[in-house]
Amino acid sequence: PSPTADSATADALEVLRRVFGYEAFRDGQREIIDHVVAGGDALVLMPTGGGKSLCYQIPALIRPGTGVVVSPLIALMQDQVDALRALGIRAGFLNSTQDLDERRTVEAEFLAGELDLLYLAPERLRLEATLRLLDRGPIALFAIDEAHCVSQWGHDFRPDYLALSAVHERWPTVPRIALTATATRATHAEIAQRLKLEDARHFVASFDRPNIQYRIVPKQEPKRQLLELLRTEHPGDAGIVYCLSRSSVEKTAEFLVENGIQALPYHAGLDAGLRAANQARFLREDGLVMVATIAFGMGIDKPDVRFVAHLDLPKSVEGYYQETGRAGRDGLPSTAWLAYGLQDVVRQRQMIDGSEGDDAHRRRLATHLDAMLALCETVECRRAQVLAYFGQEDEGAERSEKGCGNCDTCLNPPESWDGTVAAQKVLSTVFRLDRERRQRFGAGQIIDILLGKKSPKVEKFRHDELTVFGIGTELREGEWRGVIRQLLAQRLLAVEGEYGTLALTPGSAEVLGRKRSVALRRDPERAARAAKETSR
Ligand code: ADP
Ligand code: ZN
């Protein structure tokens, strides 16, 4: 018998226990479910792993008819439906991976009133045939999963999602519930507007993930640093390693395997069969490390991912939060680790300059990147800063007084130091090259000049004749890289062209003209070394 046999009177808690085998609702679930069961529209913002699925699955079981779930995660539909069927829920899906017979079977089940849940790829809802099919059966609700895919400015934009606003016009009395784990105020408002959910009740869960420890470290030898992390803190653990490019995914996976770690690659350039096989192994086997581009991960429900490591800088705080959020869905202690360096800033700024789209689009990308850079360079609690980014300042502010106790800046507070003079030295060097020689160079040359190094390139361009040659011997090369990285992050210096040459900005002039001081972060291990040297 179907779990919905006694649907009219079924109580949500009873369904939770009997069908799903869970004891109690998590924060927020009960209110959302009651609201949708009663026929109300809802916009749900809940972090990854928060338990969004039950918020539409249970109302679909309780309300008469089939719950229609729109999801962009075609590759996962089969698994999702299998998991539901294992619980005795009558679920099916329609997407482009099926042949005609399979589709016909599902359609017949729907028409016979034998489906509790029907998963649809968004493009299906653009087909008149699908709309006519849905007209013929009672529909319990529409759930729009990963609703941020309607946002044109997000990195997951799916044009088919724009058509979902028409659902309401066709079935005005059927409740709709849109769900997402992406939730800046702007995205939030955009979802409500584009899906015509202005009158929906908004449910916003806390975005805090207290069991995730956030750490952002200076990038030196990223693969070695990663290996060290896995060996010392996560031996035998399952985890995800994100890299920016396909080639670095493959190199990193090979490197880990050579060093005795079971790692698999995943990126859009791999053969679809291999990609699916690697994903299935990661989900089913214990202790595998998935090395992937951000193409991997949306909708992945693996509770015991113990770490998420980023070898390259994410493009936005939202991306960082989504990706790190795949760690620790079981609530147990987990690590979010990011290695970040000067080259990341250079590369990301170049990618924005070279990106398609208009100036407004590039400005938006730059704003996203700036927030991510500010998170990397902060001397305050990382968690507080992430929560503040999502508009949850209250929680952020409350924590920042004493700190969250579970991020690197709380555990090992970095110092900030007055970097005004150091900044002036860098900026004067860039200024002199530009003004006196009409030349632009990358960070390496600037640092060699500051340190007074007679490298072949310094001699070739006779940069040892500049008055700034050798004025920066008080810092080491790595420290100068840190200074330049932070000047770029604070937009006191700019990157130009494909070679990543450095150029002045309006802010540079203020620093050079002594109208502005510059606070810099001292990277923790450098701080430790500095302390050791002064005590000697
Ligand atoms: P989301 O879609 O928000 O990322 P899911 O709906 O996939 O999260 O839920 C994450 C995990 O938490 C799943 O394994 C789910 O079965 C489990 N879960 C959800 N609600 C509860 C609950 N009330 N009690 C126990 N486990 C739950
Ligand atoms: Zn903290």
C-alpha cells in the first residue's frame, strides 16, 4: 500500500517517522511543511544539508495528487527516485536520458494516480505535451529545487528556469515551494520576482554550519600542503578537492594517487560514462577523495564528506559557501580548507577582464570577487564574515565579539600591521617603472627590484639603476608577495593584460600621497617566525 493511502488525515510528524524513519523535525521543517500542506506558497532558504527535500516530499505525500519537482540535476534523478522507492514512496522522473518506453511508463503511472512524486527536468515544462499531461492529473504541489538557477547573475543560471513563472498562471491554485541554498538578499529578491513568488511566505534558516572549521592558508606549494592536510588530519577520510582547471584536476588527482591516496578526477571534459562512474564510486565507497572542478557537487548527498579543500580561489563567497557546505552534512566535525595566493588574485582579475558580457556584468563579477578576497584577508572571524555576507549579521555580530572558536582566525588570530610604508615602496616602484620607463612588469620583477636582486631580467632592463632598487630588504620575498596580494585585494594596485602586469589605481595615489594608511594582515606562520626572530 502507498504511504499516502490515508493521506487526507496524515499528520506530518507521523509521515516523518513512518515513511522516512526519522524521530523529529529539524529547525524550520515543520513550519514549512504545515504552510505548504495548507496550500500556501513558500520560498525556502536553507543551507546545503539542512533538509530541504522533506519540505516538499512530505506535503506531496499528504496532499492529494502528485508532487511535481522541478530539478536541474538530471544526472541525479535516477538515484533520487531509487532512494525514494526504497522507502516505499511512489516516485518517477521524466528527462532527456530516457527512451520513449520509459517515458510512457512514467506518464501512465502519473495518469493512473500512482505517483506521489514526479521529478522533471526544467526543459520538460516548456513542452506543451508535458503541460497537457499535467493538466490531466491532480497536482499536489510544484517544488522548484535549486531555485537560484533562475538568477541570471549566478553561475548556475538555467534559461529554462525563467519559464517556470508560467506554472502559476496555468495552475493558480496549486501551491508552489521554491528552495535554494544560495541566499544573498539580491538573489533572494530575484528568485521571488522571476518566479512570481512575491506573495509567498519566506522561510530563512540559519546559514551557520558550526561543525565546519573554516581555514584559509597562504598558498606555497599547494599540492604538498594538501597532502600534508590529508595525511595529518584526514587519513582515510572522504573529501572533495576543488581546482579551477581541468588540467589541474587531473594533475592533482594523479599526485594524490602517487602518494597513496585514493583519488578520482571529475570535470566536464571527461567522458560522461567515466564521470558518472567516478561520482557513483564517490557516493558509495568509503574514504575516496574526489578532485573536481565546480562542475561537481550540486545536489550530492553524501553525509560523511570530512573535508572540502580548495586549491584555487572561488569566484564568490556564495560559491565558497556552497562548495564548503558539502562537508559535514552529518553534523560531525569537518574541515573547509582553502589555499590562496597572489597568483589567484591575478588570474581571477584577468578572467574578469577577459570575460564575455557587458561592463555591468564585469562589475558584478568584480564585486563578487572583492567579497571573496575580503574574506581571505580578514583578521576577524571567517564565520562571522560569511554570515554577514548572507545578511545574517545578527548571528555574525554576536559571534565576532568572542569569535566562533572554529575558524583559523579565531583559533590562531592573525595580527594586522601598519603596511603603509611597505605599500608605498611597492607603489613607488610600479610608479617609477611606469613614469620613467613606460614599462609594466609583474609581481616577480617588482619584488626583485625591492630586494635588490640582480637577476638577469633586472640587469637586462637596468632596473638596478632605479632609485628604488634595494629599498625593501626588510621583508622577505614571500612577505612581499603577501603585501602585493593584499594591495591587489584592496584595489590599491591593479592587474593588467595577459601577462598580469601591475598598474596603479586611484587608491594608489592616495597611499603615495600619504593621504591614506594601509592595514595589512600578517599571515600566521610568518607571524610566528617574526616572533621567533625578535626573541632571539
Ligand atoms: P538539502 O537538500 O537541504 O541539502 P537534504 O534534504 O538532502 O538536504 O537533507 C540532508 C540530509 O539530512 C539527508 O540525508 C536527509 O535524509 C537528512 N534529514 C533531513 N531531515 C531530517 C530530519 N528531520 N531528521 C534526520 N535527518 C534528516
Ligand atoms: Zn571564527
